[in-house]
Amino acid sequence: MPFAATGASGESEPFDTSPETPPEASLFSSPAALADRLAELVALESPPGALGPLNHCADLVADWGTAVLGRPFRRVVRDGLPHLLWPAADQRILMLGHYDTVWPKGTIDDWPFAVADGRATGPGVLDMKAGIVQMFAALASLPDPSRVAVLLTCDEETGSVTSRPLIEEQAMRSGAVLVCEPGTPDGRLKIARKGGSVYRLTARGRAAHAGVEPHLGINATVELAHHVLSVRSLADEERGTSVTPTVLSGGTTTNTVPELATLTIDVRAWTRSELVRVDAALRGLVPQLDGAALELGGGVNRYPLDPEVSLPLAELAQRTAKALGMEPPGAAYAPGASDGNFTAALGVPTLDGLGAVGAGAHARGEYIELAAMPGRIALLAGLVERMLDTAQSQFMQPQLVRSQLVQSQLVQSHPAQSHLAAAHSAGRAG
Ligand SMILES: [Zn+2]
């Protein structure tokens, strides 16, 4: 593969953007070709963390991307995981997706790619291999994709642990991010996603013989019990904020007062302020038993995808559909997180759910509507063309005020990201 790289970033290392391979639109030029590409991609299983299969799948995706974009890619390897990046010299738009699926190796043996009644099914077909095919098809149809970057990661289904810095860095280089995760079953785009936090609350007490001298012990399990219900009460159903005590453990033997107990807590919310409210409340917990101590680990993992960041792009997508003579897609709130949460949290305009139309993500039997593919491809390509059009350049502006606002929030609550936010606004100011 040309320009295989394992360097730290797509930005700091030089890259050659001169055309190397002529664009090969024919790979994606007809409904039959689209179905063929989809069959090929689903056949190459890409289970989480399975380096051999992921590399095989990456090879195919890399060939397609390089053929369509006519420029070299970078294979950005993190902990052995090959993420694929086609940076752009004058990068305006980042198309974002992932080629890993939730399905273990061998799933394909009893659930192969198949088409029936206009629906294609197979492991990962909806989430999000059809989205990748559509993304490349849209790029192949563009007269000039030179200002569009593509990033396809392979650890999204396991939390994007190794790809997150790369995603954030490439979003910062771009005026907007288009995420080709699936839309809703009726084809709506995703303009909001919940953010989430994970915590581990640890209670420390003192061990003692539960039969002989229990009064000398400090019971860590009892200490935690005081907090399970109070933590649960931080939820706000009306606002859609859930606070769920999940894994609970304590003690060592049946006849010992527990000196240690732990509780994990899962938090989901539509707004940043709700995540911050719950975070502050959890950090404010005080021990209830004399001599007990509490520790809180963890914190906010992903901030929400805020509609404020996505709506201008969603409206542009609707106008694009109208201009193409298509029914404008609706907009939906999606509870589940995606990598779009990361880019939106940085203040970079982000629109999600531009991928395939279908249902059953992460469920056996997930499928896509093949007949919807050409329309989604036309919508995506049309949207990109409008975004690149100078007349629509408000969507590609830095929105400096907003990014500074987000930056100040990040500095307070996520120090590790502050340098990125600073780099973003510095780049935009120039
Ligand atoms: Zn996905």
C-alpha cells in the first residue's frame, strides 16, 4: 500500500496529495455495483480488536478509497489497530465512519450476506458497511473531492479508545464533519445524541470478624448502600437524564465485615449541563458512616451531540434534497452515542445519520433498504457540493464565538482536550 504510515498524526507529517490513481467511479456507478461492493465488504468480517481480520478489511477499504479519491492514504496504526485516513491539503469537510462491527469472527458462517425483497442483510451491513459504500459512491460522483478528507476507524464499537485523538485532530482541521452512521429506519438524519459518563464509586471501611467483633468493623457495603438510592435519584426523567447504578460488589468472605465495596454508575443525558450537574453531585457525595471513606473515579466520556451544532447542516441537507427533487429527510434525536459526539463537542459543525436506511443495528438480522442507497448517495454528494460552494460558506466558517465557548468548557472539564480547542481557534483566526 502506498504511503502506509504509523505516525502520530495526519497533520504533523507531510503527505503527498498528488493524484496517484485515476478516480474509478465505475466501482460504485450502478445499483448492482453498490450491492456487489456491499457484499464484498460484509464478507470481510471486522470484529472488534481482531487485528488479522481488521487488516484484511482495511486493505479492501483502502483500495476503494484511494481509487475514488485519487490520492494516497495513511494507515494510522494505534495499538495494532489500523485506522484509515485520507487527509486533504485544503481540508474543509471530514467524512467520518468506522469499519469495525460488533459481530465476532465466524458470524458470517451462519449469517452470510443475502438479499431478499429489496433488503440486504449480514453482519454490520447497516452499522455501518453500507454507509462506507455510500460514502465512497458519493465521493466518486463529485467533480472534485480534493477538499474532502475521509477517516474510517476500527474501534468505534469498543469506545474509540485509540481513534479518539485522531478523530478530534482531523475534526479540528475541518470546517464540518459528516458522519455516515445509519439514519433512522425511516431515513431521518441524527441531529442530537446523548452524551454519557461512567463512574466507579469506591467505599472504604475496616474489616472485622462478623461474628466475634462486628462492632470494630466499618462496613463498606453498608456505606455504599446509603448511596445507591441517592445516586439513582439524580436522574431526571423529564430531561431524559438517566443515572443507573450498574455493577455492585463488596466484601470478601461471608464472615467478614467488608472493608471495600464498589459501585459503577452509568449516566446518559441530552445536554452538557445535565452531565455537569450529575458530575458535581457525585463528586459531592459524603460518607455516611463514621470512619468510612469514599472515592470517585471516572467522569464524562462523551459530551452530547447538541442540535445547535447540527441543525444548520441538517437544514442544508433538507434544502439539498428539495433541490434534487427528493423528499427532504426528517431529523431525529438518537439516544446512542457515536464518534460524532466527539467532533460536535469541540464545536465543529457535525451532522450524523447520513448513512444507510435500515433497521436492527447490533441485532442479528440487521438490514438495509437497497433501493434507498442511490438517494442517500445523491443527498450526501449534493450536500458536500453545497457545503463547498462559496455561496454556502457560512457552514464552513469557524464560528469562532461558539468554539471559544466550547473551549472554555473543555478547559474546565476536560483538560486533556484543551490544547486541541486552542489549536482549533488559533487555526480559524488565521
Ligand atoms: Zn456505528
